[in-house]
Amino acid sequence: MPSANVPRTRSCRRVLPLLLLVLLSACGDSGTKTPAGPGTDQPDDGSPVAVAFADTALEQAVRLALSRPAGDLSLAALHSLTTLSASGRGIADLHGIGQLDSLTALDLSNNRIVDLTPLDSLAHLQMLDLSWNQVSDLTPLSGLAELQSLALEGNQVTDLTSILGLPALATLDLTGNPLTEEARITQLAALRDRGIQVSPGVPGTEGDTPSGSIAFASDRGGTLDIYVADADGTHLVNLTRGSTGNNWEPVWSPDWTRIAFTSDREGGFAPHLYVMDADGSDVTRLVDEPGWNPRWSPQGDQLAYVRSEGGGIVVLDLASSSSLSLTAGMAGQEYLPCWSPDGTRIAFTSDGEGSLQVWVVAADGGAAQRVTEEAGSAVALAWSPDGSGILYARGRAEWLVSGLPVNVIRPELNLWESELWVVELAGRQSLRLLGESQPACGATWSPDGRYLAFTSRQGGDFDIYLSLPGVGVPFNLTSQAAADITPSWSPRSVAEYAAGLPTEEGPGPALDPEEEVVFADSALEAAVRAQVGLWTGPIRRRDVELIDSFYHGSLGISDLRGIEALARVVWLSLNDNRIRDLSPLSELTTLRTLFLDNNQIFDLAPLAGLRGVTWLHLSGNQIEDVTPLAGLVGLSDLQLGRNPIRDISPLAALRPKWTLSLSLSRTQVSDLRPLLQIPGPNDQTPALTEWKVVGCPLDDYSRNTVIPALKERGTQVTE
């Protein structure tokens, strides 16, 4: 682990987007926050007083936030401060920070902090980033009842007892901490069971993380395509870009040079089997008959699959093109063949005796034997690396439609009841691999047999997760507003397969990490320098390439040119600046959370391509036309208050994958009928869960018909 004394850019990738759903939204539509009470015997009348901060670096950060580089500070000014960015300043002592008792968001990452005691009085704190410090004792945080997001990556935390009872906690990052076994298993499980998103990063210790690349299918481009990404989520490449139809179920060959997959690219109802080189070239159809669920034999000379017409498991000899039907005569339907490591047996799933169960048959034919006795369903996924057992998904029977989770086609069906288990063949004993709060299906082992990659909807969308069996702490590999399914793991990196191919992070070859980054706005440059701890000299791409969160409000930033170099930023907050042109943001396709309240924005066109954004706050700008937002299907929180918006008909085109919270307070909207056209994710769930129209000049039909109709659907309306 890097020394906590060395400021560095955090590599945390997944925590900060979810943790700030509420941050600033309370004041986004209601103007300036009323300062909290002083919490001190000193007068709070705005008069300058001598303010004592034990650490000069902390005081400098406060002065920067208040735009007061010198002179005394008034307590009223301190109490009015709601956000503070103090990352990478070498801060060691927090005494004095209690005077900032209205803080809701605080970034203290990349400092030298050990003692958190001064934070115990920040009762309104909602977001706290302490990544890369020297923190071990979390006791001072135990009373922060409003804390929703806590980032602790790269510290010395061993025990989580003090934060188990935080009532509002929603996201927690503990990557790189030396947690005890009790904390890793029992305490983390308790947090996850409360619905808290825990991100300890890729499971394992420093230097002990999974490698290689993972192929999977995703509909992030509209139809299902096959992608490959390194096991840390980087270097994403679309291998079937431009193909017609859907492509799914990628499976690496044993020599890792080819991928078999299922596709309906030739039209018709039934899919067919194909094979392509590892870089996506030389696509060939394998057999004339329709089929799915392809699986290579360990020697690579045979392929097992499910025949569409007539059903059954078929083994295809790739050299002679001859085939053997393994399950002819069995009742019911068979799915998902899985080869044993020695190639002598094949496990599969069959409903021949009622519910779906796991069966085993010799690879050269013979009588099949049932190996699971689940009361519900058991779906075979893969053999254990040592051949002693079979990994299966235990739960609902509606998971499979031509190898796809049914939810991709019918979102109203959920996967919350599915779990990953292994049945030991010797004694027929079953062992759960992941916790009860971690529903999963579509799993595969890493090439070294230590990790699992699996599909889960625990974060809302279907995503690919990685986990160490028995520890059950997953890492979200994909985290997209899309369905990412059917993973298959190779020991080789993407660079070994697809050098020079365009990646999803940006077209063309990788950018030069030594290239200098120029920021047009000096305030923006200063904010970047403060975050990465680079006070002098040129800023290069390598200095900013790991920034995943960037929040710098009230700095007077007006020009965003140069910010496109933050190519991996997931969470961006630039509230209370002077920004007009959003063009540089159009390249930040990794964005999930974007806060731009109280700027001078009028043109939203640059945001039209940011389809991964889930939280978008644009209150207090000059926006009239909301048409560019219609394609942002991943939106779950949209704040448009205090804008001169009159026409919201473009929002009728929104097709949110899940539910949507929408604020139109203090706009000029009078006609709310377009909102009735926004469909929910299914028949039982409303599209709008929360809706604010405070101060809108609503017409009679909207007030007397539309609002009651929305309330009847379950929408919480604030008028």
C-alpha cells in the first residue's frame, strides 16, 4: 500500500456516484442554505473574528472555499460553508473544523490525518471522503446521523463497529484497509444486509488482485454486443461493433485465442452459434442448425451446446463436424452444458423431473445422474476448478431464455432470490459462496480458480461483479446504465488481444500519458492541482488519469476546456460557478453523477451523449430547452428547478430503466401532461417516485387531473 504521507489520486471507481444522491439537492431548488447556529459563545453577527485552525493547510482550504485569502473570517461566513474540498494539502490536524458546522460535503482525501475527533460535531455532514490518510479509529464518526457516504480507501481501519449503526449510511468504500476477518465477513455482511453499497474494490489485498480480461455481453449500445475489458474494468473494447442483431454468451477457447458466442445476426427467431478471433475478426458460423449455450471442451477440440429445434445437449467435434446427442430420450428441456476440468463429464440443467436441477452425464454418452435436490430451481454454471463440485445458481426458475436472464426481456421479474452455491459431488453437500444479500447468476471462475465473475442486479442494473468465494465482497466491474451479462474470463489482458482497436473510453490508440494538459481557466487548473497535489510544473495526463470524483464549487470557474482530460471521472460537481459552455463535458462518457446547479447554462446539447448519467442537477441556470435530455435513459434523479423552462414535452420521450425523481420547482411550467407519458420500468412501478412543482404556474388540468393521477400511481408530489 502506498504511504499515506504521499498525496495521490484515489483509484476508487464506484463509490462516489451513489453516495451523493441527496447532496445539494435540498438546496438546489430553494436558494441559499440558511446557516446553522454558531455552536460557539462568540458573536455570529458577521463581524470578523480571529478563527483558530490548528493546521494552516486546513485554514488555507477554508479560505479558498470562501474566496478570502487574507484577513479575519466571520463566524457567519464559516457557518454558511456547506461544501469543502481539502484534498492533497498535507493536512494532519483537524482541530478547528468544528466551526464549519453547516458542512454537508467534505473531501479530506490524500492528507496525513490520524485523529478524527474534531469531526464529531459536524452533525449535518452527508458526504465524507477520507481516502488515503492514516485513519484507524472510526469512533468519532459514530454520531454523524446524517452521513450517507463515507470513503475510507487506503487507510488503516481494522474494525467497523463504530459505523455499523449510522442510520443514513448508503455507500462505503473500504478498499485497501487491513480489515480483520470479523470485519471482512460479519460486519460487512451486516452493512450489506441493510442495503448499504460497500466497495472494498477488487477483492484481495494489495498486490493480490485478479488479472486478465473478461468478455461479456452488454446492451449499452442499444443491442447486445460482446465486449472485453481488463479485470479492473479498464480498456473496454466492443468486439462485435457494427454487427446486426444481438450477440451474447461469449466463451473463451481453452487456448484463449477465440471466442464462441450466440447471435441472431442473420435474422429469424432462433439464434445460431458463431466463433471469432479474440480481437473480433474472422467471424464464422459453427453449425447450420439453431442453438445456444456454447461451451468449449478443455482440449478445445469439441463444443457442447443446446440444440434449439428438438432440444437436448449436443457435442460437436470441430475437426470432423460430427455430433453426438447426449440427452436424447430425456424428458423436458436441457440447458447450459458445463465440461468437467478433465473433459470426461458434462454437467447441465434439466427440468425433466419438474423443477430445474443439475445433472451430470459422461461426455461420450450414457445415463445422466441428478446431483441436486433443491426445492426450487438449480441452474448449472461451471465445474469447480479441481473438479470436485459444480457451481450452480439456486432460486427462481425464470432465469433462462435462450441463455439470457429473463429480466433482460421482462424487467418485472427480479433476481433477488438467486444465490450462488457449489454442490460437492462426493457427498452431495451444498455450500453457499456469496452472502444472502448478493443475488447472482451467470457465473464463471477466474483462470486461476480463485475468483468468481458473475452477473447481478444488486446495484439496480445488471452488472458484472468479481468476488473472492467465501468472503463475498463484490467489485462492480461494469457499473453501467445497461444490462451487462454472461461473463467469461481469460488470463490475458485486452492489450494482448486488441492492441490498436478503439476502446469505449475514447476512440483510437491510448493517449500519451506524458502529454501536457492545459486548462483554459486558472480556477479550474488550481482545483485540479489541489486535488492531485501538484503545485508547480506542467500537469500531464498521467497526473489526472485516475481522478474519479471532482467537486469544486464556488471557485468562479467559467471555462471548462481541459476538463476532458479527466477521462475516468465518474462524479463531477461544479455547483455555484460561472459556467456557460458545456461542450468539454461531451467527452466524459464515464460520468454517472453531474451537479451543475447555479451556473449560467442555457444549452444542454453537449449532454445528449452522456447516456450513463444517473443523477443530473441543473437547478438555477438559464435553461429553456430540455430536448437534449430525452435520450438519457439511465436518469434516476433530475433537478431542473429555478430555470425559465416552459415546455417539458421533450421529457415525455424519457424511458427510464428504473424510477425517476424529478424537480421542476420555480420554473415556468404550466402543462404537466407530458409527464403522464413517461412509462415506469414495469406495470407495477411508477416512472416518477418523487416530483416537485413548488412555485409553478400550473394550469387547472395539471393541478386537478395530472397531479391526482400521478399520486394514484404512487408518485410523491410536492406542490
